[in-house]
Amino acid sequence: MTGNCWLILPTYNEAANLEVIVRASADVLSKAAPEQFKILVVDDNSPDGTGEIADRLADEIAEVEVLHRQTKDGLGPAYLAGFATALRGGADYILEMDSDFSHDPADLARLLEAARGGGDLVIGSRYTSGGAVADWGLARSAISRGGCRYAKLVLGVDVADLTGGFKCFRRSTLEAIDLASVRSAGYAFQVELTYRVAKRGLRIVEVPIVFRDRRAGTSKMSAWIAAEAVWRVPQMRLRGR
């Protein structure tokens, strides 16, 4: 099965990265999904001109679309808005990826191939066999791995990279997990969606990737985002989804 493929790129102050990553992603998808693909930039009213760059790219590249949101209220709501647009647009496969080159656009083809091969959710995994993290110090690596272990322990889900944010969903998968009831705003959003897929008994495939530090700009991680992940995870278990 081939089908219509959409890549969702959420952005906030990514002016230094956006044009290069959009062009690189378009080059990969033009080969991996030549039948039909779209790149949807979801910009949360970035003050650094990211939205204007996205509009220019949409004028130049037929496959690029832009969704402008007026408020910055978290990664989760940005992705949900992007998913809704992609589903209305007839997407069969929906990819999500960071906009800062921590995820390599070249890996989009491998994620899409695994979804076409039967994966209901494909995760570009740092922590499965063959995966790796580059450019991080010991402390940051320990925090990331510790967060994964914590979520796996609480939720009882056997996914190596439960917090990973490089993913490909089948359309039917997003339709099955009740997106309207998702409440996580920060990086807990990634855990919540994967947990919902696992609870429904759908097939999760992990494809090894090398995760790198962002190429330019500053991280959006904050103490609030980390704290949300800590208390949201037990809530997911109690709610059973």
C-alpha cells in the first residue's frame, strides 16, 4: 500500500532551521512517497519570523502547507491541530518529526517503509538495538533514559523509546485512539499517544535511529514540561488510556 503521506513539523522560533529541514524532508519524501505527500508546518506565532519563512516556502513548494496558530500552548496541541488537518486532507500515513535536525530527515523513508509493511505506529527509536544518542552529556542522557524507564515501569509498556517523538502513524491508528480526549501538552504527549496505541493492541515497530542535539536555536524543554511528564504518566495508567 502506498497512499497519501503527511509530515507534521511543529515550530516555535525555528527560523534558523526551518528552510533547510523542509527542503531536506521534501527531497526525501519526493522519493519515498512520490504518489502524494504534504509537509505541514504548524507554527505557534513565532516572534522570530518562522511563520513568514514557512509561508514563503509554501509559495515556492507545492507540497508545503502552513497552519498558523495564534497561541503557544504546547507541543501536544500543535500536533493535534496538525493531525486534524492531515486527516481532513486524506492522509493515509502521518509522520511527526522535530524541526531542529535532532531527527534526521533521511530516516523518514525508513519509518514510512515500516508503516507500509504493517506497523500501526512506527517509532524512530534511540534506545532499541542499533539506536543511539549523539552530542549529549552523561547527565542529559541519564535523565532521558530515566524518563523512559519511569514511564515503562508505571505504564507496563514494552517499548524501548516510549518518550520518542519521531513517529509514523497509520490513519486508522490515529482514528482509533480518541485524539479528542488527549490532554498532555508537553513531551508527555508522546508517551500518551504511544500508550494509547499499545493499550489497543495495535502493532508498534521501533526503527533504530541516531538522535542528535539540535543544529541551531534553543531547546524548548522546561521544568514545567518535565514536571507534567512526571504526574501525567500515573494519570494515564489510572485512566487506562
